[in-house]
Amino acid sequence: MAVTEKADLDMIRNSIGKIAEGFDLNYWKQKGDTKAYPWDFKDALARGGWLGMFMPEQYGGMGLGLAEVGIVLDELGQRCGFNACSLFQYWVFPPGPVIHHGSQAMKDEFLPKLATGEEMMCFAVSEPDNGVDTSRLTTFAKKDGNRYTVRGRKVWISNAQHADRVLLLTRTSPRNPERPFDGMTLFLTRLKGKKGVEITAIEKIMRNAVDSNEIVFDDFEVFEDEIVGAEGKGFKCLLDGLNPERIAVAFTAIGLGRGALNLAVQYAKDRVVFDRPIGQNQAVAHPLAASWIRLEAAYMVTQNAARLFDEGKPCGPEANAAKFLASEAGFGAADQAMQSHGGFSMATEYHVSRFWMETRHLKIAPISQEMVLNYVSDKVLGLPRSY
Ligand SMILES: Cc1cc2nc3c(=O)[nH]c(=O)nc-3n(C[C@H](O)[C@H](O)[C@H](O)COP(=O)(O)OP(=O)(O)OC[C@H]3O[C@@H](n4cnc5c(N)ncnc54)[C@H](O)[C@@H]3O)c2cc1C
């Protein structure tokens, strides 16, 4: 979809801002503390049609682009934090492989339910024993006629406690060192209420309103007509979702950084020590000003990546650069916001520590800064591949 006019982008920001007003930082603290999925927030997004904003109109979505999605993530990041962004993101990049490679029957049956929020999905790629080297995943789908039996373990799979379906990456033939990414098959299959699967939530330090899980598949049945794309070509189908994921994560990191900065600026105006607001000290003010500058720069790089994607142009280097810069700028701002809050940064009622942990996470997942640098070294600079 073509880049939306500035007025439309403002309209999107205002609409999301109005929704966010009903879900303040105390709401998110309570949801995180009690590990409770924010159903009322999800319903509010669904009522406005926002869950389907990145999905094609023919399946009930708005057919908008990443530039527009970025406005939503920036606004939610600032006002609500990572739980809200993360919830919304499960309607942004996981459906990508289905939209681009799913069979017509699969798309007709599933996407309209996803767009309205009637159904939820998760995606299961990561495994405990192979880390960022996806080519070594071992979860195996063994074929028998038109069905497959899946055995293996996945880890960190977010949203799985409530997801109706899972986008599941498996191996269907052993790893060939000559073509390590061949032989993987992607399935979109029902998760909820199915036999042969055990889902266990992982205790984590942040974003606790959205669960992350270990999943054990043991004789879990999937069917031929649930394959996304073609057998053995699953990794290629997944690749389509990677650039949007990186760009969406970059917008999220910027929103979170801006949220933390807003808290710090307010605190620096309000907190009086030595008979003056602490923000009057340049040692407090300048790092906050530098954080704002870095966030602005990262935002422009991210908008550029989103524009290229929305115009259907190659954007791998730009998406990776955006993810790298935005996570650095977001975490840098949150870290500075901690410093500005002094001892009170440690009190959870001030919320700033949540932004700090959430932005720290984005330097690690969904893709680490090191793997972004590996990509740029290899694909952009042409240096010998190191991994
Ligand atoms: C909260 C959370 C939610 C998640 N949600 C999902 C989800 O929904 N679905 C899903 O599939 N996955 C999910 N993940 C998994 C996430 O994508 C991985 O945690 C992430 O890719 C890092 O993998 P790892 O922890 O196994 O790192 P490892 O591979 O163990 O790497 C550890 C460190 O070593 C570095 N490293 C390793 N090899 C190299 C190299 N060759 N060069 C340079 N550095 C290297 C890495 O960059 C990293 O810093 C989630 C993770 C978290 C924490």
C-alpha cells in the first residue's frame, strides 16, 4: 500500500492515543504483576479494526503498510509499554508467511478470523539447543500419507497460552550441510485443545502480560493441507516475515525509549534537590537531550526502512540498520531515564524500570545486535561470512 498522507498518520496516532488513554501505566503494571493477558485492551484494538490493519482488505483487514503500523507501535510503546506492543505485533508479522505463501483455502478460512481477533496465533521457530542457528533446528515432522507426526521442543514461544493456531517450523528431511536451510517445512495448524502438545510458561523478568513458553511436541499431528508454501521450503517462506519484524521491533524500541524519556523529563522537572529541579543541572538535562536526538535519528532510519518495504523495494540492510539503531537508542534513553530517577528508579510504581528491562530485551530478541552486525558484515560489506 502506498505511503499514507501525513493527515492520515496523525489520525492513526490520535485514534490509538485515545485507546491508550484507557490503559495507563498502572494498568500495565497490574497486568504484568499478575501475569494476566490484557483481554480488554485486545478487544479495544479489535473494535477499532486495528488488529487487522496490516492484513489485506479482502480478508477483513485495513490493507495498510508498515509506516502506519509504526505509528501504532510508537504510540503504544510510549504510553503503554512493551506488553501492549507485543500483543499487537502478533497481528503484524506472524501472519506474513500465510498471507504470501498460504493456500487460498487456508487464507479464506483463517485470515478473516485473525483480522477480527476471533482467533489468535503464535509462531514457533526457536529451539532450546540451536539458538540463533535456525538451520540446526531438530523438531521433526515425519510423513505418513497426508499427515505428519511432529516431535521436538520449542522455546520462548510467545502467546502460546491463548493462541488458537501455531505457525510451526519443522524439519521434514535431515540437515544437508551443503543446503542447510532446505528440508524445513512450515505448518499453520491448530494448537488449542489438540493432543500431543504440552505448553509451559517460562518465568521471565519483563513483559509478563504476554506469556512466553516452552512447548513439547510428542506425536502432534499435522496435515498436508496445513503446509504454508511447499514441503522443504519452509525457511524461505519465513524469510518474508523477517524484514517487517525487524522494522516493527525498531518502531517498538523507539516508542519505549520515548516513553522512558517522557517519564524522565517529567521527573527532572518535578524533583527538587539543592533548591532547584534536577533537570536544571546540565549533567541531568544533556543526556536526556542526547537521548531525544538519538531516538529521532533512529526513527528516521526506521521510517525509511518502512517506506521501502511498503513500496515493495528491497530493504534488508535498512531493516537491520533500523533494528540496531532503534534498540540502542531505546535502551540508551531508558537507561538514562533510570539514572535521572535516582533511587526512585528502583521503585516499580515509577514504571521506568519496566521500560529499562523491556528495551534491554530488544537488544537480544527477536534478533540480537550481533546477528544484525553479522548480516551487515556479510550481505552489505561483502566480508567473509563468520557463522
Ligand atoms: C521474551 C522473548 C520472546 C520470544 N518470543 C519468541 C517467539 O514468539 N517465537 C520464537 O520462535 N522465538 C521467540 N523468542 C526467541 C528469540 O528469537 C531468541 O531468544 C533469540 O533469537 C536469541 O536466541 P538464543 O537465546 O538462543 O541465543 P543464542 O544463539 O544462544 O546466542 C547467545 C548470544 O550469543 C550470540 N551469538 C551466537 N552466535 C553468534 C555468532 N555466530 N556471532 C556473533 N554472536 C553470536 C548471540 O547474538 C547472543 O547474544 C523469544 C525470546 C524472548 C526472550
